[in-house]
Amino acid sequence: MKSAIVVGAGIWGASLALRLADEGWRVTLVEQYAPGHVRQASAGETRLLRCAHGSDDWYPRMAWRARNGWRDLEERAGEELYQEAGLMWLAHREDGWESRSAGVLAALDIPHELLEPAQAEALFPGLRGDDLAFVLWEPNAGVLRARRATQVTARLARAAGVRQVRARAAPYGGRRVVADGEVLAADRVVWACGAWLPGLFGDRLGVDIEVTRQDTFHFGVPREWSTPPLPAFCDYEQSAYGHGDLDGAGMKVTSDAEGDPYDPETGGRQVSAHGEALARDYLARRFPSLAGAPVVLGQVCQYALTKDAEWIVAEVEDGVWVLGGDSGHGFKHAPVLAELVAEILDGTREPDARFGLRERQPVRGLRTSGRTAEG
């Protein structure tokens, strides 16, 4: 029987462990805290599932397939993890990022529409759209219950036979891991440790991962804003995104502009006044009737990103793999990415060079933030 150690029980690590177990591997999943712990990027209350990625067509294909993967996971778990409320891209220019995205979606036959601002205002009462050129509408996009999905995936992995070890892990040379003094070995070792990867591998990665602090906010809204579910929205040029109230946690409005450098282990988890000011400024401009809404939930997350926002899926030495650089647009892909990586580990698929250990150049376009560096 083939064996694997997966270090990190965020959504990528837990999904991969589940996939490998389903395919008959003997799997050990190592996590220093509990799956879904608040230090994980995967433990945010929600994450968006959307297909638009500018001019790129690889990620839209993945995201469209992942939608079905999440539905399969829901059926297996017996609970709803994904609310398909639709998503609006708020376009400020006729020929911008949203227009390029629409062209790709059309080529891939992924459902979408171009709406007049007034039509978008009808979909999301309270939305101010008088400064918009148009709205790109993805009817099959929506919101994932991120933390719950991570916990459920880890639970399903355990039920599938994955051994879960709660310990702090470190590389031990070759296909070995030392976990709180215990040395573990397997045919494949996969490090899916998010913001902890730079500290574990340093220059061995050959690619910079920038870890930044990202404050997220949920605002209290009137009851009529909670039912029926309101869509998600992304304002690429303003680097802002959010969605309607979900499960009573409030309406999410968050800046996606890159935050300050951050240490996931020692950094504080109290949201900042500056972060709240950014979110409130956007709320006042885009949803003016909610300008004074109270914050009902605030979370400090972290992004761990490469300069071009392309992922890392690469072998650092024989049988030892690293997965990362996914924050900001990686969560939604997890079910399909797990399938892809399982095939790579099994030797039936070659890793894509775009995810290799190479120097990256700053590029914008894959995330929801148009304020990233221009290549």
C-alpha cells in the first residue's frame, strides 16, 4: 500500500488527505492545532467561489469543476457547505478586467450575464451602481462556509481511514517528518502549511511567499437584507469584496488590498481600526444606507502569496512536495486540486511548470484585488 504524510490540515491538506485515502493510500495528516483553527487562512468564516479570473482560463476551468466537487462533498457530509447565491463583478470600465473575464467565461461555456447597473441594484437592494459601466453576473457563483468546510473535510478524511496526528512538524531529511519528537516516514511527504511554509523551508523554496495580514469584517444588517440570500460581490478596481448575510454572521465587506507583513504564529488576532476604516469607507460609498452598521464579526486572516499569485505545487526533493501560495483565490479549488495533486503523487500526471519553484514576477489579475503590483 502506498503511503503519504500530509502536513497541514487546512482545506488543501485535508482535501488531499481525503482524496488519497479514497484512492487506497495509507495517509497520516499532521496538524499542530485542530483543523479549522483560527490561525489558519482556511478558518475564515466564508470564502467566495467564482470562475472569473481575468484573462486566465486555467483557473476558471478548475473553479467550474470545483463547484461540482463541493456539491459532492455536501452530499457525502449531509450538510450544506456552499450557498449558490450568485456573484456580481462591479465593472468601472467597459474594457477592463471584467470584460476580459467575460470573454473567457464565454469561451468556456460558463454561465454569465452582462447586466446594466440598474439590474444589479434590483438583485442587491441598497447597492449604489451609478458609477459603474456594467456588472458581470455569475449566477452559479456564491459563498463557501470556509471554516465549517475545513472541519467537515478533515472529519471525512478521518472516517476514510486517515490517521490524524496533532503535533508541530518539521522536515527531518528525505521523506521523513519529525512531529513533536516522533519520526514519521512515508513514500510521499506533502507540506501544505500555508503561511508557515517560508519558516519551514526558507531559501529552499526558490520562490518568495509574502505573508500579509488581512482584516475581514461582517456588519449587522436589517432582517430584510438576510432573506432571501443576497449575492456576493467583487469590486476588482477598488480591491473590495463581500456578500450578503449568511447564517446570521452579518454582511461581509472587506478590503482585499495587501496588508502589512504578518507572522501567523505570533501576530495578534484583533482587527485593526485601519482595516475597519477601509471597510466602512467602501460600505458608505457602495451601500450608503448601511454606513453606520455595527461590526458583528471581525477576523484577522493571513494571505500567503507568491508575487504572481500563481500557486506552488512542486517537489523540493525526491518524494517531498510543497503546496502553497494559494491565499486569496485557492480555497474554492480544493476538491479538484486534491484530485490533480493525487495524480501527480501517483505518477500519472506531470506537475504544471507554472506552479514550479522558480522566480516569480509581480503580476495582477488572478485575485479580486486590482491594487496588486503591476508586472
